[in-house]
Amino acid sequence: MKEEFYIERIVRIVAGSFVMISLLLAHFHSPYWLWFTGFVGLNLFQSGFTQFCPMFTILEKLGVPRFPKESCGK
């Protein structure tokens, strides 16, 4: 069975990747990269309340499905 990627899943993967990459950059390059980590966390926090996420909008315009095919939320 092939796993399907949909917007919610990709947003989580991208946010987690940004956090991990910025932590590595802060450790090996400059602690100023922690500002990027904070920005990602703040964006996730506000999107939980406002339901607005820039990455969600970008992925939607790229044609990424909103829900898995077998979801009842179509």
C-alpha cells in the first residue's frame, strides 16, 4: 500500500525539518539560527488558533490534496 501525502502531513514534515535544521545550524554555525526555530514554533502556535498557515496555502495552490483519499472529510 502506497502512503499518500496530504497537506496536514506535509506541513508537519516541513515544520519538523525546519526545526531540526535550524537547531543543527545553531549548534554548528551560529546561535542566531534559534530565532528561526522560534519563528517556526510561533507560526505553528498562531495557526492553531487562527487556522492560517502560509505553508498550507502554498501547498494548496500546488495541488496537494487536502485529505487522504479514503477520508470522510472530502
